[in-house]
Amino acid sequence: MKTIDLRSDTTTRPTPAMREAMARAAVGDDGFQEDPTVIELEERAADLLGKEAALYMPSGTQSNLVAALTFTGPDERLVGVQGNHVAYTLRADPRIAPLTKPLFLPDMGRGCSDPAALRAAIDGPGDKITMLMLENSFNTAGGTALTLEETAPHVAIARERGLAIHLDGARVFNAAAALGVPAATLASVADSVTFCLSKGLAAPVGSVLCGSRDFIQQARVHRQYLGGTMRQAGIIAAAGIVALETMIDRLPEDHANAKYLAEGFAQIPGITLPYGVETNLVFIDVSGTGMSAQDVATRLDPGGVRLGAFYEPSILRAVTHYEITREDCDIAIAELDRLVASVPVG
């Protein structure tokens, strides 16, 4: 029985072309910047995002932390929107938060804070804020693809106050595909941007941090201190190159499947959609079924359908990717419908 894994697009396995590229990859010691395949990946990534240079990282979490450490000093802090991935990461472990002293403002919808609140935070007392963190697409709001017009007020305030801007673009290529613009356009408002190779692009490992040459030089040092320096990393970087070559243009297919999945889920009694579907993320509220999100996920699993329980007790997440077909969507919809129908009302 095939498992239809909708928990995340991180569950994708490398394509045959990726495996072949990995097997024949030229390698060197990336700690000494001598791995030719890593260098090629970094150059391609920087070009795609419109930046001068790039740095191959083990994960998006580490990429964002390295960016924060590069743009903030010992008595400085960053500001962002509550609910973004960085907020979750830095607050999950109180030993990490003091490194950047993050301040997170309420989300006014679609992953943006109130511009007035942002200005007040920057001008307020306490440690100087030197960095603004943006996220696109915005995961917690349903994979929202933010336009330049939506982020413009925040970017303008940051520029007025001399803040560096970092874009957590884990799924920036999904956002770009949804908006019909190049990823470099969305990244143009930021001094640095990171994107994940291991999500919708389906590579097995890695994230790339892009920015100016000076920024990347400093970021390389922070990567080393955080244990992120890799050696013959060309073996996995080769898959990243194939991902950039073959997986970006097909992302709209995932978005179409996500919309199809959402439409099917919405027809099931007791199921509601708290957000619209703009990219490859579908959020469903199961509170009307009498079950918790975790209960639904647990009971679906034996039937070969995996959904991800999200941060809230009644919210499940389904993420489409290149391994999910339209037929898989039909099966997932049918299995959830069957489960809901089997639960006694009241």
C-alpha cells in the first residue's frame, strides 16, 4: 500500500536525476571553500535570487539563525511577526533566544504586523533593533504569498531606521510561482534571503543563504561556530543543483493539487478551511468533527494517509509536493470523509 504523505514537503525523496548527480559529484573540502559542486550551487542560487553571493547550509533553521547573528550584535535585537518560523524556533529553546533577543509583533493578517507597531518598537526603549525579519510564503497564515505591495510599508520603515532586512524564504519559489514573478523580485526588498532545497524543490538536504559578498563572508564564520561547516558536501549539493534546474517550474502543479485537495476537504461535514489556498499548503479545521487534529492524524495513518497536526489542537496541515498526484488527493479526501462519517455525532 502506498503511503500518501501530506505532512510536509520535506518528506520528498530525491529524484532519479538527483541520485545520479549525487553519485558522480565532484567534491572537495567545503570548509576550505574547495568543493566545486557546492561552489556551483552557491553561484546558481545567488544568481536566481539576485544577490552577490550565497552560502550552502544544512537547514533553513540554521540559515535564519546565522543571518540573525550576522545582522545583530551583543546589545542588539531583531523584530518580526509573531507566528513566523523564526519566532517558533527562537522561542522554542530559551537558551537560543538571548542570542538575538527577538521581538515579535502581532500578525494583523497574512503575515504582516501593524506598521505603526513596527515603528513604535524600533523607536522604543531598550536594546537597539537592527534587523527586520520577513517570511514569504508565510507558513502560519496558510502559505500566504506576500506581494511587494503588502511588505512595502514594513520595508520602508526598516530602511528609514537603518535596519537590515532578512527574508525567510523557505518556500520563496512557491510564493513567486503563486504571484507569477521571479523569486529575485520578492528577494529584492531584503539584504539577505534564505530558501530551502529540501521542501518543494525535493532535494534531500540543505538550505541556501544569499546576500552581499561581505555578508556571506561574515555568515560563513557564524556557520562554523554553530557547527554548520560541511566537508565533501558536493555529494548533497549536486541534488540541490538538479532541484534548481528541474523542480522550480513544476511548482504550480503542486499549487493546483493543493486547491483541489482543499475543495474536496471542504465538502466533508465538520471540516472547515481557516485560510485560503495560495501555494502548496492546505490547513483544515476538524473541530466540527468532534475529534482533535492529533486524533484524526492518528486514525488516518493506518489507511496510508498522513496529515500533519499543526500548532493548534484542531488544525491539520496537508502539504502537496512532487510525489503527490491528483489520484493521491482523491484517496486522501475519501479517507478523511470515511473517517469523519464513522464518528458518531454527539
